[in-house]
Amino acid sequence: MTMIANTFFDFSLEETLVCVLILALSAFISLALLSLYTRFLIYSMFEYRYINPMSASEFSRERVYAILRTIPSGKVITYGQLAKLAGNPRAARAVGLYMRTNPDAPHTPCHRVVATDGSLHGYSGPGGIQEKKQLLIREGVTFTSKRADKVDLAQSGFLSNSQNK
């Protein structure tokens, strides 16, 4: 111990300060790297389980988008129906969030998703709900005669009433 202490004190004040700074800097870098590695591990586990599920029965954004891409032009599906087909019948609000944040709007037709009663809600594309309605009309979707702002689900619904239950 005295030999180490004597060796340490043989340095000048500047050299000692440089050594202390190097030790402090290396400790800081080690902690920062440990923190980054921990975040990476946590993110990897989260990413694997919740965003890229391996099981077809697990609800995910990708699964919702994949199912939505199968809805043909001229047909619509409700938020609840889409959630149920994607594996979680209680996730209609999550489906709404996925539609609002759809990164591939032309290829993934989020305008074909309507409320349970056929009304049009939340279209984040240019033109808002009026544009959503125009897109649906151009595709041949029929609207109720009573209220022109509601899709006639009996005519234009992708799933029949028996499949919805």
C-alpha cells in the first residue's frame, strides 16, 4: 500500500489531476455504455413480444395493417371488427390509433375503417372526413339514405352481421 501511495505521490499535481480525470471519464463512459446496453435489452424484449409477434393470435400493428390490406375496394370494416380479426376484440381504440398513424396510407387503406354504426371518424389525410367520404364513394361504398354521413354496413360492410357477433 505504501509503495502504491508513494508511486502515486511521485507524480506532479498536473499528472495526478490528469490521472484522476481519466479515471473519472472512464467510469462515466462505462456507466453510459451500461445504460445504453440495458436500454437495448429492454427495447429488444419489447420489440420482439409486442411489435413483431411470432404467434398469429397476438394483436399487433402489423397484423392490423395486414388484415386491412385484404379489405377490397367498395367494402368497409369497423374498428371493432378489425380489432377482433387481429386477435383482440377489446382493442378498437388501438386500431383507431394505428389508422391515425398509418405510415403507408395508399397501400394500407385506412379510409375503409368506420365506426360501429357506420359513421365516419378520424381521417388524418388531407381533406379530413370529407375526403374519406369521397374516397369511399369513388370506391362504390353506399351510404344510408337517412343520413348521408353513415355507411350502409348491410350493403358495404366487409363482414356480415353473423360474422360480426
